[in-house]
Amino acid sequence: MTLVELLVTLALSALVIAAVIVTLVGGFRVWERIQGEGRQRQWLQIAFDQVRRDLVNVRRFQPVEFDGTYDMVSFPAIVSADAADGERLEELGVVSYFLDQTHHQLCRSQTPYRRLRRARLRSGCVPVLQEVNRLRWSYYGPELHGTTSQWVEHWSAPEPPLAVKMQIGYDDATTKRSATQTLVIALPLVNARSTATP
């Protein structure tokens, strides 16, 4: 082999090795993006299941109204609380969902009715979903002074709405794009119209 043949062989080998490395790096990036999207979808599904479970179990409790705005919802429900003897017991209270803009997370807060006067609804954040930058609630039901039903951004009444829509916006860390997921929950009339006692 002459020196020229050796240099040509080395150059071709370097090109083949570079092509293999570029292909492997691209494959790893695609794999990481798919894994990241799958993880985000799983966390979204878990958060949606939590919100759905709470809203389906909404109760009618005269002292506490179903109160919803475009950025927060609170409603009467069965909550867990600490008893004086250290046991956990379930009692009527208020469950709230809101966006913690400082930490970019969807928060859930629960307050027993007996502590409601001393506590704020946005206190006691238990993170439900991380990396959230937008949260919007809508409520479907009859207008207060009419008979037609429509989606509204505010709901404050003893009777819960017929359905609740939640839109969550987040930035996907792997694709660097904004995404939005929507969940619509129909509230059961049996639970919503039943009378609860404290």
C-alpha cells in the first residue's frame, strides 16, 4: 500500500465512523424525547384522574358553595383530617385546585369544614402536577337568570355545575414546545343533588 492509498482508507474509515456516531446520537435524542413525552403524559393522566375523582365525589353542603373562577375551583367534598387521638378520619370540607405560579405546579388543597374560617383555600398546596404554566377552568350549566346552558368562567352557587372543563398548559422540556391538554368532567346529578349533613 502506498501512502496515498493509506490516507484515502483512513479518510473513508473516518467518514463511516462519523456517520455511525451521528446516527447513534440522533437515535438517543429521539429515544429521550419519546421517553420524556411518555412521562409527561403519564403524570397528566394521574393528575386528571385525581381531579376527576374529586369532582365526581362533590357533595351538596349548604354552608359551602361550589365556587369556581377561571384560575381556581373549590367545592364541598369528603376530606381526610387528623383527629385529636392521632387517627385519620373523613369529614366534610372543601377541596381546592389552583395554579402555584411561583413553582409552576397544579396544587390541591383540602380543608375540613371546622377549620375553614381560619384557613385560606390556597394554603397547604399538595403538588398534583409539575411544570404547569397555564390553568383555565370553565363551568357548564344553566345561566342564573335563564334556562339555556353554556360554558362560563365563573360559578358560585349551592348547586354544582353540570360539567367542569380544565385546560392545562405546560412547556415540554424535551421538545421545547408549549402544549395544552383538556379534561371535561360531567358531574353526576345524584351526588350533586344529595343533601349532606355535617
